[in-house]
Amino acid sequence: MAALAAPAAAQDKAMAERTRACTACHGEQGRAGPDGYYPRLAGKPAGYLYNQLQNFQHRRRHYAPMAHLIAPLSDDYLRAMADYFSELHIPYPPPAAATASPDVMARGKALVLQGDASRNIPACVQCHGNALTGVQPAAPGLLGLPRDYLNAQLGGWQTGQRKAHAPDCMAAIAKQLTDADVNAASQWLAAQPVPADSRPATRRPAVAAIALPTCGSAP
């Protein structure tokens, strides 16, 4: 058993060295950057991380330093990096204290957990899991992210600055949200603690309360 563990440990150490360029911005072991702009990589589903690396390579996401960094990397290398970070299960820090009004927090909680049937907006938990820690293979967790980062990403989906494999389900959902919806959802999510078991779920909730759009990045 020890003989088998040694090569794996050496491989992990080698990948830790190779991903120093990632952790320079995304924090030690991919814990997240200190300013909230660079999100956590550790523990995210490997399929999600791989999709995002591809999105930067193919200009579906726009951030010049990232695009430049990974432009020469092979598909196999992108998969290896995604696998490495997905296996790093590191405790999260406590969330920031809520600053929004009780009404805003209640609206955010309702959108995240129940959606809005009157506007055919599905709940976040339908794709991102009941615990909001993500769903294998490609839906990320929504907890442990700063409010400003969540706002920026939802805004990116709304404006087309951020894209995914067609059909782009997140863009379809985000474009139905008002600015007040985005603020409420991000305020509530950012104030929630991450459960002790932060691993992604293995499957989506069995029953979808509101029909989900077809999703090219997470079939």
C-alpha cells in the first residue's frame, strides 16, 4: 500500500509545483485570492474547472492574463490541473456578516432555494445541489464566494461577457434576473456558511420544481 501511495504523493507534489502560477492569484492550494476577485479552485468539480479552462482558451470567458497563461497548454494538461485542484478539500473560512436588509435577504433565500415560478426562474439548488456545494461533474458550488464576485459573474452572464458551451443555460437564467434579484441572491449566498462536508453532490436533486433549460456545459 505504501509503495502505491509514494508515486501518487510524488505526482501531487509535482503538480503543486506546476500550478504555482495558478496559486499566485488564486491563493495557496487554490483557497481563493485575498481580494475576492480570484475565486477558489480547491474542491470544485473537475469537469467544471476543466470547462472554465477551456472557456478561457476559446475566449468564451475574457481575462487576458488567464488566456495568456493557459494558451500553450494541452488539453491533457488542462484536465490534469482540473483533477488536481478538484481533489483538494480544504476548510473554508467563515462567511462575511450580512449587510443587506431582512427583506433583501429573504428575497435572496427564496430565489436560491425555491426560484420564482411566476417568471419560470429555477432555484439555484436545482443545478448546484441542495447543499449548494456543487454537483458532479460540472456544476460549481455557490457558497464560500464573495458577494462582489457573485454579482460580477451573474452580470457577465447577463451581458454576454461570460459564455459557456451552447446551449448556454446560465445565460438564459441570468437574463431573466433583475438587478434586485442578482443583489438579493448574491447577498444571501455570500452570508451562508459552507457545510463541513463541502464536496460536490454526485447528482442533482431528484425533482426539479421548475423546468431547467438545456445546458451544454453540464448535460
